[in-house]
Amino acid sequence: MSKVSLPPHVHKVTSGGREYFYYQEGRGTPHAGERIRLPNDPQTPEFWHAVRQAQGTFGPTPTGTIGALIDAYEVAWPTLQRKLSEGTQDQYRRYLRPIRAAWENLPASEIRPKHVDALIRKIGMETPGAANNTLDAFKAMCAWANGPVELMIHDPTKGVHRFAKGEGHPPWTPEQLAFAEENFTGVLRRWYFLSRYTGQRISDAVRLGPNDEDDGGFSLPQKKTGVRPWCPIFPELEAEMATWERRPGPYLLQEEGKSKGKPFGPNQMWKVFNKERKKHPILEGAVPHGLRANAVIRLRFAGYTAEQISDMVGMSVEMVEHYCRYADRKASGQEVLREFRERQEAKIVKPLKNGKGK
């Protein structure tokens, strides 16, 4: 059996070549609780319902509930042939919570597309992005449950549609970029340059360090997707990096408080930026992810293809094209304007019979 993460107070005993699982609080201490035998397969809903009952969940807990399926799906992640990155696992856990909250103890066999559609529409009234993520996570779980594990025999997400994509996080305006470049200092400035010129998410920018440099670029598996782009270190970023201390670990370390000298987490870096943003009205509307859009658009204006940008930034070709729609439209419009002016000039300067203009 593939290795799985067991919950607190659950331990495994191997005897005679077979694995047995037990729940016991305070095991090995003078205050050890009752030892409760659990089902043998931690990848089944029955196992996780037995754990919840041992933890003190009272009343009948049917094994075919949505909550049981979510538990079984999460514990099966390490065994999947197509591995889920840690970032994807975190996202699925987060967006399966609304599903669990709505239907945890309901039999999975009773959930129909109309129920899923109603829930997704309800979430989408306020946050379409969260609704789409919830639907994606639930679709992934149902696809797994309808596969070889055969824990479901129907797909309650069939025919349920995602909300249309919005424009995404807007890129920073030229004024916002100029302000940041002129006024950001310390760790905030280092984060800004890393984000703007590599196009990495905040969760990856905070992890970049000298050990990730690779022959003129950065190479680091992305936390969310596991994709390993190769990000060129452009001259603007290279000039900034020349002033940074080179040492093991990430470039971004906390500068104050009890955690001084420790690496940043994404949320901590967000808080540092947000604190600065509140001080300056010019930064209103700017978000860290917008710098990802700036990086992509900058590369598009430089003439790189969507495939090349995808390799450099670690973004899907589809998303590259999504972010670059405005840039492409502007470039097309400018080309039309250039041709129009050339035609106008050609009409004004009419050639004479001797080949000279008037």
C-alpha cells in the first residue's frame, strides 16, 4: 500500500505481513485512552468515518456521504498516478470546504447537477472566481470517485458551467510602476523587482534565492503547479541584484519583529505590500498578481511568442494570451495607425513626371 498521512492519534501496526490501524489518544502515556480498531484501508470512506466516530462524532455516519468522499479523495492524493502539486492540494482543500459545508452528511448518490449548479451560482453571485475554483475541485473529486475506485456511479457536475472569465488581475499602471521603482526600499523593493521581471506568483517570488540561479536565469518549481520555468534575469533585475547580499536561502527575509531574519510566507509579504499601499493613493487597485501580467505584457511587446513567454514565466499559453489581449490589440491598432499615416503622406507628396515631388 502506498504511504498515506495518518491523522493524529492513529497508528499502524504491521503483523504477519499485514497492516492494522488503531485510534488511541495519549498512546504511550499514563493517560492513554481506549484503543479502537479501525478498518484496514485508509483510502476508503469507511476508514475516515471510523476515525471521526473515534474522535467523538456521535450519531450514525453513513459511509457514502459527500464528506466521506472528500476525506477519501484527500488521503488518496499521494497514490494518484498523476500527482497533484502541494499548491493544487492546498487549493482543492480550500475549495472543497463549501461542498463539505453544504452536503457533508448527505449521501453522494442524492446530489444532482441541479444542486451543484445552485450552489455554484450562489457562490458566484459574490465571487465568481471562488465559484469556478469550487466547481473545478469538485469536478476533480468526482472524476476520481467515478474512476477505478468506483465510489460513485454518477457525475453530479455534468452540465454545470463555470462563470465566464473576467479580465483577470489588472497590470500595474505606468504611474504605479514608476512610483514603486522610485519609492520602494528594502525587502519590498527586492520583492517588486523579482515579481516584475520574473513574472512569478508571490508564493514563488518569496522563495527565490541564489541557489535558484541557473546560467543567467532562475529555475525553481512553482509551488502551485510544480511547473519549472526558466526565467531570464533581465538587465534591470540584474542591476538590482548586484546590490543584494548573496547567502544561502531566499533573497527576501523579514526585517523586524520576532521573525526577523526568517523567510517570508506569501501572506506575510502581502501584508507588507498592503501596509505600504494604504499609505499611497496612487497604488490603489494594485495587487501583487498584477505584476505577473506586467511581466507577460512586457515580453509580448518585446516580440516574444506566447509559447516562449509560457516557458519563461511558467504560465499556460492560454493564460499568456489572456493577459496579452490588450497588448495585442494596442499593437494592432498602432500598426493600423502607422499604415494610415504613411498612406496620408503618400497622397500629399505626389510625384511629378520627372520623378520629383511638388
